[in-house]
Amino acid sequence: MRLGLRVFFGFFLIAGLSAVLLLKVFLAEVKPSVREVMEDLMVDTAHLVAEVAADELAAGAAVPDGRLAAQLQRYVKRDIDVPIWGLRKQSLTLRIYVTDASGRVVLDSGQPSAVGQDYSQWRDVALTLRGDYGARSTRYAADDRSTILVVAAPVLKDGRTLGVVSVAKPVASVQAFIDRAERRVFWAGAALLATSLLVGVGVTLWLVASVRRLRRFAQQAQAGQAQTLPAVPGELGDLAVAMDDMRRRLEGREQLEHDVRALTHELKSPLAALRASGELLQDELPEADRKRFAGQVLDQTARLQTLVERVLALSQLEAQVGLGERQRITLTDWVEAQLDRQAPRLEQQGLRITWTARDDVTVEADTALLELAFGNLLVNAIDFAPAGSTLELAVSTTPTTARLTLRDHGPGVPPAGFAQLGKRFFSTARPGSLVKGSGLGLAIARRVAELHGGRLTFEAAEPGLRVTLILPR
């Protein structure tokens, strides 16, 4: 089962069970609470009527024909229509009956025929005559709506108990309020449950989306694809940062292992040549052979020195965050000065330079780094250009960039190798030789372009390779 479904089902069970339990508790408390409030009001009513009836019972008057009986009859016959919080009350449902000290009924507003009957065994009358709180409930049918609640109060005069006043009220008279309260609680609970489920869905979707972003980030890192750190808050954000840090460490370790293997491979050839030449120089050799092997020692030593210098230069460039001192230079004048410095080597290889400057453009650059990049590009072109060929150099502009393009007429690069150009230790064989370069020259130039906010591009020239150093204007 997917994570989102697990989280949602778990939230659904927790919220659903909580809502059901709360609804049960609230619904179970509605009816008793209404009855408690009703009983409280009936107690007040019973004591009030007991005070009114005290004088008549003390005087020994005929209570059924007295003033209280007349008042209760007028109360019963009242016609009312009262709105109470949205519900209408259209009848008076209180029944009041009075018993004497022996428990016989002397007045009954609801059943006049009950006068003279003995209620002394009824719980409300019996308890009140004993001095306790008298109350009872009577159910006339299986339906709870038929329950009648009876509350009694003693009729007192000069410390004597003259009788009991009982107030009865059917629960059905307040059932409409109970039903409405239960409906409101039910629908409020249903709304709460629905809201909780919506919140649960939202939280689940947010959590699943965050986890999926982390999963996609991990999958891209596993596939070696470029990706950005997902912006995830909280603990998941901390996890993303930890994953990215782990990825960087692993990539750094893999890159270091790759570079060490490539550097070891690059060092094998010159070291082997040095060892072979050194072993031969230990023997007696003709002067010509001795000079030839000594020359090989010097050539391989120079090759090693160049390799070490380029590795160090590239390491420093990769560790560098920004540019050093910037200078505003005219690119065409600067290129001419660089060609003058490389003239002896060009003459040695029998190479000619033809170059065009379509625009006189000014750029801000770190001249030391720019010289390093251009020197490596020119040396790379010289190494791959056939003797006596021409190197084509051009300076051009776009509205936002300045472009320095260098083309040789060498063997070029196979189509499958273009994606690797500019990476350290990737190179192709030089013309007429199986010896490959280190690839560090193009890597250095590419890093210098990146530090300037530009880039290095490659294009097949047929024959040869066209390399363009692009700088922002």
C-alpha cells in the first residue's frame, strides 16, 4: 500500500473513531441535560406554589373551591403561542396537585377527579412528607416520550408540614428542544468529521508531495542527473539537506577516484619512458644515442611538469568562487598581444594565423585567468593542427556576449566525443601519433569561462574543431 493511502487511512480511522465517540457522548448527554434543567425549574415552581398554598391549607378551607384552585384553572385554560429560539410553544403542560399531611389529594389541576385519592405511597409525596427531596418519573408506555417527571415540595407553616405540592411535566413537552439539539450536535459532528477528513487529505497530499520530491531528488542523484535541492520545510527539509550533502560527498569521492585513476594513467607513459631512457643511459652508448635518450628524458620531464601544473591550476580554478581583479580591456587589442607571445611556437610548427575582428568590443575580465584560458586553447589547437596549416581566429559580438572563436584544421573530434569535451582527462589522439593529451587545457578554459559567467562551446568544422569562448559583455 502506498504511503499516501496509509497516512490517509490512519488519519481517517483516528478522526472517524474520535468523531463517532464524541457524537455518542454528546448525544447521550443532551437528553439528561435537558431533563436536569427542566427538573431545576420544576423545583422552583413547586416551592413557589407551596408558599401560595400554605395559607389555604393552614386555614382548613375547602382547597378545591379556594383561590389557588381558581388560579390553576385559569392557568390551564390560557391560550398561548410563544416562539422559543425558533420553536413554538402553544400549550401549558404543567400539572399541579396538592396533598394534605396524610397524603390525600385535595387539589389537582390536571385531573379534578383525583381529589380524595390516597397518594401517600407515591414516591414524590412519601419522600417529601418524610422530609426528603421527593421526585419521581413515570413512564406510561415503552416510548421514552411518554415519561412524566414529577417534583414535590413541602407546604410549611410555622414549622409544620401541612401537605405536599407536586409539579408534573411530560418530557414530550421539551422533546422538540431535545431533538433539535441532537440534530445540531449530529450535523456539527458530521461537519467536524468532514473538515477533519479534508484537513487529513490536505496534510496527506502535502506529505506525499514532499516525500515524492525527495524521492525524485534521490532518483535523479542516483542516475547522475543535475538537480536542485527541493525546498521542503521542517524535518523533511533537514532530510533533503542531509541527502544533498551526502550526494555531494559521494560525488566528490567518485570524482576524486576517477581523477586519481585518470592521473595515474596519464603518469604511466612519461614515467615508463623516463625509466627506459634512464636504464639505457646507464650503459655505454654512442654520443648520438646518448643525446637522443637524454632528450627524451627532458621531453617527458617537461610533459610531467606541464601535467602537474595544469592539474594544480584546474584544482585552484574549481575551488575559486569568483573572479579576482577585473580589468576593462579591448578584446581585439588583447588578442593581438597574446598572439605576439605565441609567435615563436607558431613559427616552430609552421602554422599561420588568420583572424578577423568583426567588432571592436570591450569586456571586463580577470586578465590573468583569460590569458590562461586563451593560452590553453591555442596550445590545444597547435597540438592538433597539421604542420603548415592555418589557424582561424575571430572576434565577434552579440547584443549580450563577446565571442572569441578558434578553429584548427586537424582531425577533429568524433560525434560521440563532443559531450565529453571540456572534461578533465578526456582527449583524442594527436595527428600522426597514438599519444593522447590530458584534456586539462579545455577543462581549464571551460572553468575560466564559467567564472566569468560565460561558457565554452564546441563545433565540428570539417576538417578540424571550432572552439568558442563566450563572455558576457
